[in-house]
Amino acid sequence: MSVWRAGFGLQPPQLRQLEEDAERHATWLELFFDLVFVVAVNQLAVKLAKDTSAAGFARFGGLFVPALWAWVGFTFYANRFDTDDALYRLMKMAAMLGIVALAINVPHGTTSHGSVGFAISFVGVRAVLLAMYARARRHVRGPGRDVVNLYLAGFSVGTSLWVISLAVPTPARFALWGAGLLVDMLQPPLGWRLLRGAPVNVPHITERFGQFFIIVLGQAIIGVVAGVAGISFSGLAITVATASFAIAACLWWIYFDFADTSVIGRGMLGLVYLYGHFPLLAGVAVMGVGTELAIHGAAAGHLTGGARWALSGGIAAYLVSLAVFHLAAEWTTARDRVFVARLGLAAAAVVLAAAGGGVAPVVFLVVLAAGVIGLLVLEALWFPEGAASVYEPEAARHPVGG
């Protein structure tokens, strides 16, 4: 093994060639990087569990989006320019320290004082990403250079707004955060002409998002364990915990077997996959919080409004996101049974949250679980192939069991 392969040398960044990376998988460093985000997601979940008011959900979303966007930035950089050399590793580990700082500041990230620490942490993480792009700019030529210039300029503007926010009091500080994120997120659609010359490695992207989905879904399992711990075992509590686990298992099954990924190959529509994961992942994280609250609610014999909305609202956000992925595929239509079923179950979950104040916790969870299990069965019978495939339009005309 050479010195560079061992990770102790230097390798100038270059645009990775798709034909050489056809079966590319995540590196050990990327998995280590994801592990740090477990801490941030956990802190966000703990914060939401303490306050499930409308303001609490808004604060959760306001902190979840920049945290996820930070992960997205490094994921797409690695997809195109990862060299796995010593400098790349050190820079990414510096970003991991920034994510740790971000997680530490989550509990007070929306207060006047705590938001300063959160903003400084985010700026630090973005500064590392900008340094990576600046390094790539010295070595990359051709279409890759255009991509580097696009993101280096756009992300610099977005990060500058976060820096300026440090001198502005709340709530105007949060408006600058939103403006900075908006500038960042507009770069892919605005620069799509440049990005076409340096397409992403689709198998790597789908794998990376799948791995982050697993991290977030793990919060639901943590919610089951945390909900059961410290309470006396009863038939109701065990039933609620079992139903909660069944929901999490079905969400995993649907995502990895039936979530359509062909949209990534449909030009600018591929951005649906990227942006659609924000409500999807946020919904799964919120559902995990609702799981813990529901188990405690079973012991008390009552579900709070926050617990109902966390459970049902989280599942609804997940389903609507998958429905949008599905609709954006080339081979499907708005009349497709899977699309209609996902939206139908999402609507039913919202109605259950709004009108289920008098429903016993065990009944609430069993009804939700039955709906998700039913959707899984329907998708297994109707969906043509499975996830991580580029479907041909003809395949949709011959659904299994149709």
C-alpha cells in the first residue's frame, strides 16, 4: 500500500470520473463523519421532546435545516472531489469538530445568547467547506472548475450573511440565517447549466442519503428505548412500544425498497430528491420524538397534542416527500396507486392528529401502525422494482400484482 493510499500523503483534488466510480461506496471517513451528526440529531430531538408546542416545532425546523445543509455540502463535495488524502481528512475532521460545537449549542440555539454560539459553529463548518473548494480551485480544470467557482462564490455569499448575523440582534439574526441558507440552496438550480458538465455519482448519493436516513431513523428506536426506560411495564406500554417499532421498521422498508431514485437522472428534476429529503428526514426525526412521548402517554393514559402531531405529522411529512419523489419519476402519473396511497395515508395521519385528542394512546398507535403496514403491503404488491434503480417507463406498465 502506497503512502498516499494509507492517507498520509497529498493528492490534488480532481473531478472524479463517473466511468471509474460506477460502483462507488461511502468511505470509512464519511461514515465517521455521519457518526458525529448523530449527536446533533439527538440534541435536536431532546430539545423538541421538552417543547412540542408550535414554537417548539418551528425551532426544531429552524435548527435542523442548517445542520442537514452542512452535511449536504460535504456530501456533494466528496461526491465530485474526494481524494481521501491527509489534508482532505484533516479538513473534514475539523468540520466534524464544528458539528460537535453545533450540537453543543443546539439546546440554546434560538436564544439571544445561544444563537451566537450556533452561528459561530455553523460559520466554522462552512469555512472548512469553502477552504476545500478553494483548494480544489487550484487544481481542477474544465467542467469541474466551473462547479467549484459556482459553489465557492455562492456559498461565500451565504456564509457572509451568517457572519453578519453575529452583529445583529434576534429575531433579525434568524432572518439573516434564512437568507444565507436561501442563497446557498439556490446555487444548484441557478447554476444548473454548469452542473450538467460535472454530474454527480448517483449510486454514491443515494447511498449517502440512505445512510443519513438510517441515522435519523435510529432516533425513533432510541425513542422506544427511552420511552420504556423508567416506567413500569404494562400491557398498554408494551403494545405502544411494539407499534412504534413496527412503524419505524415499515418506514425503513418503504424507503429502501420502494422510494424512487430515478428522479436523480431527470435533469433539474433531480433536485427534487435533494430538497425533498429535508421534510422527509425532519419528519422521521420528529416521529422519533413522538414515539418516546407516546410511550410515556400510554403510561399516563393520555396523548398530548404535541405527541400526536409529532407522530402523525412526522409520518405525514415522510409520506408526502416520498410521494413527490414518486410523482417526479418519468414513468408514473398522479393516478398511480402508490402515489395516491401515500398522500391518502398522510392526510389520514393529519386528521388523526387533529381529531384524536380523545383517542387512547394504544388505539392511536395501533391505528397508525396498521396504516403504515397496509401501505407497505400495497407498495410491495404494486411497485415495479425497488429502490436505487433507474426505472424504464415500460416497467411501470407491468406492476407486480396489478
